[in-house]
Amino acid sequence: MRYHDIGTDRFRLPPSHPILATLSIDPVNWRDLQRLDADDLTIHIVGHDAPQDGQMTVYVACASPAVRDRLEDGWG
């Protein structure tokens, strides 16, 4: 999904990372995802919701649809 497809101004995605991934993760994995963000130049965390019912939603800007698919397969 591209930024303009979601119809919201909630996130400003950089031109280098125009694809938005929405991940639902266990909050215990939050630090691992932050470390991946720091190490992987193809993704950038742009926001997250507060944990609720043992899950948290994380919004990640991705460099390509393939990166989004890989990220969603591994974390989603």
C-alpha cells in the first residue's frame, strides 16, 4: 500500500520508503523491531500505537513492496 492509498495524513513517508507496512506484534518484540530498524536501511518505523490486549500496531515505511512482504511475513 502506498502512502496516498491510505487516505490519511497520519504518517509522512519519505520518498525513499513509499510503501507502508502495518504490523501487529507482541509488545515484548518491540525492542527487536527497533534494532532491525536501526540495522536495515530498507525500513523505517514511522509510528506505533500503545499496546492493547497483548498486541501493538507498528507502522513501518518500506523501500519496496518486496521489503513490506518480507517484513509482514516475518513479523505479522
